[in-house]
Amino acid sequence: MDRLRRQADGAAPPAEAPLVIAGRDGSRRVVMAVDGRAQALGLRAGMALAKAQALVPGLAVVPADPRADARGLERLALWLMQRIAPVVAVDAPDGIVIDSTGADHLHGGEAPMLDALVGRLALAGVTARAAIADSWGAAHALARYRADPVLVAAPGTAGAMLAPLPVQALRLPPALCDGLHDLGLACIGDLVGQPRAPLTRRFGPEPCRRLDQALGRAVEPIIPLRASDPIEARCSFAEPIAAAETIARHIARLVDALCALLAERGLGARRLDLLCHRIDGTVQPVRVGLARPVRDPRRLARLLCDRIETIDPGPGIEIMSLAAILAQPLAERQSASALVEQAEPDLSGLIDRLSNRVGAGAVYRFAPVASDVPERSVRRIPPLAGDCGAGWPGHWPRPARLLTHPDPIETMALLPDHPPHWFRWRGARHLVRRADGPERIFGEWWKRDAELAAVRDYFRVEDDSGARFWIFRAGDGEDAATGSHRWFLHGVFG
């Protein structure tokens, strides 16, 4: 449904009409899926299409296209692989599985990561529910039957949380679920206490296998999705490796091989994924991002080796693979001549090391925005982004440190145009010795009606210790409609 709604304007179904997807079940045409409007009118998946059209005149019907759905799900998985974690796979027909081990802390933790993920998908027009659990099977079941819209299961609690869910949550075929229902086994908790031998003899190994996978008793490896024609280097070991020095040596070899492939295609790496496959079936991922395309083996190897401490070799690593999941054209450049011009300093190496150590979101630079309101006059951009074409205003000085939110202060001042005689900020009292102002800033009336009459009067003040501050009064000092006439500290000079 989301894929259809997000199509180009001319191809998308009408937004105001209830929508269903129709397919064939043998010789019958049945409803495969319904949107929210159709569901509110009593339509449901599995009912005959003729009955649905009789119940809802003007119903929008789109034929099912499983191939287009699969392609859309794969594109979404590739998009998530670039933004969430390197180990991502399609969980057909309507899901995606992500191994977030070692990546959730980059997003602020498991719960913030899920909230951000569902929120970003909602902004893109995709409705989603998400869950984190100890195993793929448990996360699959909780996301579909308990998440609203997100759920984080604490380690070791999967069994208790899965017990009340229906047996369909174990990814069993419908016919097998019907047979279990006939025996009175309606939920997963009913299966846990059953003898394995009679259950396997009657239904085969599938129920017990899926139950063990959901409870974490059986390994279910995730085969990560890769973009078409990946640029990848891979090595396998006759004996598992675990020492940091050995891992670093093989990283250097993989980087050399990968850079040779990049050079053949004239590309440079912007994002690398190192996957260390352990002999117990788990994968230890390491992701490295770069500020600009690079194929310098020494530089890439150093960035990856700095992250070796995050790799848990466990019982040993048997396979290591290195892939450039994001690569861009990298043309050869003539090096600058000291006789003609002075080479510009290259800060990309420092930026890469900082970004991979503290997170890409923590390394940025500021760019001006055309706005008189101080907190709107600046934005964050990537550290190596090009010139945005705007310049910083020079007619009024601005503080080196601007607070994200102005802090309220206590003052004593003569209204309407005089600066304070003193002010108290964060428990400290400052006696004002010098002041300059006011600089009057008006609200941006085209953004909100509340800013039609809003006024701020800013002063630069210096206290008796020589510290300089940027403070303002909300309002013009006379008319209550222009502001509360309270005082705030907005920045610190020097």
C-alpha cells in the first residue's frame, strides 16, 4: 500500500478513495491487502473481490504485483543498510531484519534507534512497526503482533513475551497452523511444553525448528543484502583467528585488494563495511565512513584498525569480508607545485578519524542562514561541504558561543531603552560595567502569526571581571503585546 501511495502523481491511486490490492486464489479473485480507509469500511484481506466492490462503491482496486513489492522491499533494505547497520536482509514478504549489534550505540541506544527509524520511515511515507529481541524469530513475531509501533525486549525475556502470541508468529505455513489449532495449540506458549517426538512425527520438524529459532536455541544466520555488483574483497582462514595483530594484518590485505578494485573502476570509497564471520555463525560488523572519496590503502587500513577493539572474535573468526557499500568517482589530480601555488591543507583525514570515533553527527561546521533571529541564522553542514553562497553579517558583532535556548536571568533595568545594572545567571551575580545597545530584532511574521508583533532588544554587556555577554529583553519595554519583558542571556563573547 505504501509503495502504491508513494508512486509518481500520475500513477498513484486516488488518495481519497479506499484502496485494495486484488490477486488470485486459484480461480477466485480475492482481496490481498486493504488500506486504512477500506478496513474502516469493513473490508479485510481474504474476502472475495466481488463482495468488496458490492460493499464499497467506488472502491479503488489495484492488481497485486509481488515482483514490484519485492523490489521495493529490497530498495528499502538497501536504504536502511546505509543509515542504520551494515547487516540487513529482506524478511519476505513484508519485513526487514537488521542485526544492530555494534551499531545501536551510534544512534543513541536501542530505543532511540527504533524511534528514529520508524519516524524516518513515516516521513518517507512508509508505515512501520519495529521490535528488538535476542533472535530473528522473536523480533519477527514481536514486531508483527506486539509492537505499537516499537518494542524493545530485554535480554532473556523473549520466551515470556512470545508465549501469548498465536502460532502464526512463528512463521509457520497456514495449513500447519490450522492443524495445530485443531489440537488446541493456539499460542506459542502451548507449544513450549509439548513433547517434541509426537509433535515432530505429526507435523514434521518445522514447528520445533521455528520455536527453537525464536527462543534463541537454534542459530539462524542473517545473510546480509548487498547492492548489485558489490565492490568487495574476501578471505577465508583454514584456522580461526582471534588475535588483534592477526586481524589487523588481514585488514591491510583486504584493503589493498579493495583499493585495486576501486582503481579499476575509477572510484573512491565513502563507506566501508567490514564483516567478521565467527565460527559460531554470528557476524561482527564494523562500519567506517569517509568525508570524501578515498582509495588510499594506508588511510583506509588505519581507520579500520582503529575499530578492532570493537570486534569480539569469540571462539574465532573464519571469514572476513570488506565491501565498499558507497563509492563515488575519484579522478586523478595533478599535485600542486610549490613553485606555482601552495597546496591547500587536507583536513579530510582528521575529519574521518574524528567522525568514526565520536560519530558523524558530532563533527560539523556552521553555515549562515538568511534570518535575523539568532537561533535561526545558523545551521550545521558537513565539515567538507562546499560554499553555500551566503556570508556572515558584519554590521553587528555576534557572540562566539550562542546558547541553543536562551537562559532566563534576573535583572534590574530602567525601561524601555536602558541596559541592566546587574543580572544573575546560573546562581552568579554579575555587575554591569559597560553596555552597548539596544539592537532591535523583530519576529518573522511570515512564519507564525505569534511573531507579528514580537520584538527583542539585544545588549552587549561587560561585567566587572571583564566577561562579555549577549542578553536581550523580550518586548519593546512598553507594549505588553510585543513580549513578556523578561530578560534572557543568549550568548557569551570570547
